[in-house]
Amino acid sequence: MTVPRPRTAALTGVLTTAAALALSACGAASDASTTADGRSAASATSAADFGGVDALAKEAKKEGTLHAIALPRDWANYGALIDGFEKKYDIKVEVENPTGNSQDEISAVTARKGQDNAPDVLDLGSSFAQSAAQQGLLAPYMAAGFTKIPDDQKDAIGRWSNDYGGYISFGCDTKRVQTCPTSFKDLLKPQYKGQIALNGNPSKAGSAFSAVYAAALANGGSFDDIQPGIDFFAQLKKEGNYTPVESTPATIAAGTTPISIDWDYLNAGYTDTLKAKGRDWTVTVPTDGQFSQYYSQAINKQAPHPAAARLWQEYLYSPEGQNLRLKGHARPVLMTAMDKAGTLDQAAAAKLPKVSGTPSFPTESQQSSAKFVISQSWGQAVTG
């Protein structure tokens, strides 16, 4: 958690190395980085456990590589983040399957357990992060700033913590759509026939999953009841308004998906690129069914590059990393703390899509229940 994306949800100077990694799939994972005094990066739950960030950076440079997965360069400013990390620490970031989704990430961890081509770090929709923690796949680690993350935005022992987020929004090509929708109710109008798309399958994509949650809230549902959202999309399909084509910048530019339901930071990020291609792309947070959610960071419990994995977390949660998120139109989890500390990029913050009210978030159990309902009902209701 979709740019081809279903990050399914989703964030390169990124090097895509799926083919290269596949060649080494049978290799054994490298030994855990250990200092001369016996400190192990694989067991470190904070930088202090390994002698501080500088010691972590030194060991990570020896490892030389960070294996990541499903990180598109244009998703929440991952391109700038990866470039910045590589330049600052002289560590190569290898990104496999950049257009993958949250479930792809979890599957890679489980399928490559003990192998040196396993992902080191994960970027997951929050419900998928919680599932991975329950499966025992994640290593506890608390980066700098962890204590300032709200309690409902992190795992108590640090197996995952939210990093950046936004609101479900409607992106709309005003050159193809005469009047852009501003609410889920609007989407049922016949004028939108064949125009409305998600960026993936809700059973796999964090963003699409959240879009169904938002639709549920707009149609009498709740965090405990996502079924009205499924029913809403079934109705959109029946009316001919919903298209199963997964929305990407390419499909938008081609005019195939002129209305895309996606995170506001992704839709906002498309604006300049699409303008250069002759598209007038606007972004609106719907007046009904406002749904906000974050994506979580986590470390593979058996990361082949444990020091680099932990250093990556330190970078993402530093003021530099959090402000780069903000420049990508995403809302960093430490935004409030940084505002108070005077380290927030105020100019970038002023460019965020406007919303009103304070967001609330579904609990772990509510999301788990909603995911189960989606897995059982989506195919038959919408794509069946």
C-alpha cells in the first residue's frame, strides 16, 4: 500500500532488479551484521541497541544494499526518498516489482524465508501490516521519533508504525468529464458511465480497500460494516459506471479512466504530469464518506540486510524523510510533532488538499473483519 499501481494501495533513481534477484533466489541469506563487541543488527530494536545511528550507518554500508519491494518512484515521493538515502549513506536501494501490492510484499517474505533475495523492508497498508505482525513476520524496531507517533498509529512493540497517509479522493479529468463528482452519491449519475475506476483489487490493494471503506461510510456503513461499500460498487457496476480497468497514470492519460478513486496524495501528484499530456486533472476529497488512512513501515524479521533495513527506518522517520513525504503531497505521521518543533516544511504543508474535521481510524480487529468480508464478497459482487 497502488504508477501502475495497485499498491495494492500506493510511493525511484530506483533500480528495479526483479530479474537479478530471481537469479539468486536459491542463495542463503547473509549472516546478521554483528559488531566487534557482539552487537547484532538483526536483534536491535533501536539505533541505541547498535551503538547509535552512526554505527548503524557504518554497518549498513558494509552490507551495501537494501532490498525493497513494491515502491513506485511516484508514490508518496519514494523517488526522492530513495535517491536521498542512496546519496546520504552510499547504499544501493534495489526495488523489486515496483508496481506490486501489499499482499505481494507479504508473499515475498513468506516464500523467501531464509533467502538472500528476501525483502528487507516493507511498505504496507495498515491492515496488511497488522496481519504480517500477527503472522510473526516482522522485527520489532523503534526509529527516532517513535514515541511521538500517536499510539493508535503504531504497534506497541514496534513491529510496524505508520509513516504517511492521506484521504480517499476523486481525481477527475475535466476535459473528458463535464462536471466532476464531489460525493459518492454523485458517482451513481448516468453521466459517469464507464468512467469510474479503482487502482486495484480491494482484496489486495490498500488504496482500493480503503475506497470501499469510504463508500461504506457514505452509504450507512461503519468501520464495523463494510458491506454497504461493496454493495455500492456492485450498484456502480450494474449501472455501467464502474470499469474494472485498474487506474494508473497511463490509463488516465489515455482517457480510459477519467475518474479515479485513489489517495489524495497520489491524485494530487499526477496533476503536473497529466497537465503536460493535455489533461486537466482536479482532486476532490468527497463530502460524504471521508476516509483517511496511513501506510505502515516494517522490517522483515529475517531481513538479509538487517542494518540497512533499520537505517532505512531512521531515514524515513527523520525530519528530512518526513518532509520529503510532505513534498509528495502525503501527510507524514510526525506532521503535528514537527510543526510544534518548527521542523515542518510549511510551504509543502500549505499545498495539501483541504479537508475538514479530525479523521478517525478503524481498529485492527475492524480492519481484519473488513478484509475477510472483502475477500469473500468482492469478486462475486463486482467482478463476477
